[in-house]
Amino acid sequence: MTKYDFFDLALRDLPAASDHDYWQDFVAGRLTHFAALQKIFANIRTDWTGVNDIIQRMELDPSLKDSVARLRAAGWEIIIASAGSEWYIRRLLAQAGVELEVHANPGVFSPETGLVLSPPVDSPYYSPHTGIDKSAVMRAALARDPRAVFAGDGRPDLAPAQLVQPGRLYACGWLADHLRQGGTAFHPFGTWSEIANHLLEQT
């Protein structure tokens, strides 16, 4: 739903307490995805102005509110499943005046501690590896409607992307590149409202 990810912007542009490469630890298999993000986010050292600037620079789709309203009017249910933090997701949604079901990792920010992630152990979709098991969220959606759609862009999206029916997958970024290399068909997208428009054209 955003053009840029909080993780990428924070890692690139915000001061850090340490220059250790926790993401490489994840890629090398030394840390889980959740543990790597937990360490990276806790490593952030900036004030409220700095972190709010990063949130604004994520560039939430300006047509989100209208797209959500049109999809709901057509009978669609919209669920956010994220391996990131609900802390910035809910802030973005509130700014847009949108309320959605969100499954993500709880977080609390302060300039002294960075963004502290907590494992969502009470969630029915809890995963020690990513915090939220996107595949479990997707399986629950498919149990309600076998024609449910999935859209994603990152590594944690690969497994749930393989669960949907042909023609029901939307991808960009890392996920799109990986699917393309493997010969898996998908609908490319640049903005979330493009997905909404495509779905509404089919109904």
C-alpha cells in the first residue's frame, strides 16, 4: 500500500546505534526474519521528527481510501498481513482515514530505544520466524473464499503467493523478480489502487 518500505528507508537514512549488518545475518541464516527486524528497528536512533519523516516518505497510495471504499462496496474484504510493525501501519492508515484488519508485529517507538518490536504471541497467526505467518492468514482467507487474492513484494510473501489460484496473484519488487525467474504467472502492480482497479474491472 506504500511505495517504499519503512525497513528500507530506516536502514538507509536513519542514524543507528550500531553499524552491524543484522539483515545479512538473516540472509545467511544466523537470525530469523523477526529477530533481524527486531534488532534493526531497535538500532534506530532518531527523534519523533525523524521517524515521522520516514513514515511520510513511505508514500501511502493517495487513492487508498477511495479504493478501499469501492472494493468494500463490491463485497471485498481487505486484510493487511505484514512481517513489519503495526506501529507504523496503523499510523499511516489513521492519516488516510482508513480502518482495516491488520495482522503485524506490535511495536513501540521512543528516541532512546528505537522501534521495539514484540512477538505477537497471542495472534492466531503467530510465527517465531516472521512474527506473523502470512501463509496462515492466506489459508484462513482461502477457507472463506477459495478465490481470495494475494498481493506482496518481499521474501515473506513467497510462501503465501504459492497458495492462491491462478490469476489471483499480484506482485512487485523482490517477489515479482523471484516469481518471474521461476516462471510463475502473476499480475504486476505499481500501486495498490491498480490492484483495486483491476479487480473491480473483473466484477
